Amino acid sequence: MKRIFLFSVIVLSLAAAASAQSKASVQAAMKKFPGVSKAHMEQMIAAKQVMQIALPTWVPAGFTVERIKSRLGRAVAIEDREFVIIYSRTLPNGKVQRFAFEAGFDGLGGLMYEGAKTLLTPIGKIYLLYEPFDADENKKVDNYVMTEWFQVGRQDWHYIGMYGYDESADDLAMISLTDTERILRSLRKL
């Protein structure tokens, strides 16, 4: 009986310590990565068990994680897997600025434009296309901001600077090139 009691006390002590450590790691990550709620951070820390994640340590004032789209796990076919971290803020004029980091799992291709700007970041080189020139149309591509795929550990990611853009809606506003570069240069592994 004493052994069972002692064993129960040890198990409960270890569980309490693990829970405290988990809460501490969530709190520490929230301090390091601005704009992320406790619930979103817990979701990303859980996802980190199966993939590498990088987040910006700097975002322009007012940006928060709006939502995370996630379909992961062994039961999900590789071509159906999805993990997208979406940040947004609403401007005084009612327009929304939004960007996202999307994980890639299968069939990754390159972008159709040339002239990417190379950014040196703590996670490696990132190739940014910010309103690139379209040689076929002989003009700049408006409202287009995206990176080539880059790696965080063994996980592929890319940045989408106008996530959810719909030309007919006219409800999104671009983030400046300066702020876009600063967001990307601030990326650190979670």
C-alpha cells in the first residue's frame, strides 16, 4: 500500500512539474514572439512536435495571429496536410493588412517571376518577390508579395504578403517593403 501511495505521489509530482514547465515555455515563447495569443502558442508548440516552425520576433504594431489553419498527423495524406499561420491588423480606414507563413509538405514549385531580393536572416537566405516585374505582361505585378520556399530545419515554408487577397473585394492593403523585410529578418525558430 505504501508503494502504491509513494508511486502515486511521484507520478503526480512529475505531472505537476511537466505542466509547470509547459506553461513556462508557452509564456517565454509569447514574450519572444509578439502578437501570439496563449491558445495559438500552445497550438504551435504542439505542432512543433512534428515540424520545425519559425516566427517573427518583430511585427508592426497592431498585428496579431488571426488564426492557424492546421491539418496535420499520420491520418492526413501528405498532399492534404496544411499548416498556415495568419497574422493581421485592421487599419483606421477599415482595410486589413494580412500576411501568412505557410508550411509546404508536397509538390513544392518555384514562383513564376524573377528578380527576387535576397534577404540574409537568422534562419538562412530568403528570396523575396515584392511587386515583381512580369516580363510577359511588361509591367509590375501589383499587390504581389511572396517568398520562394525556404527551410526551417527540414520543413519548407514561404511567406505570403497579401494572404487572402481578392482583387474584387479591395479590402486588403499592402504592408510596406521595409516592414516586410523587417518581419522576415526577425524570423527565429520556435
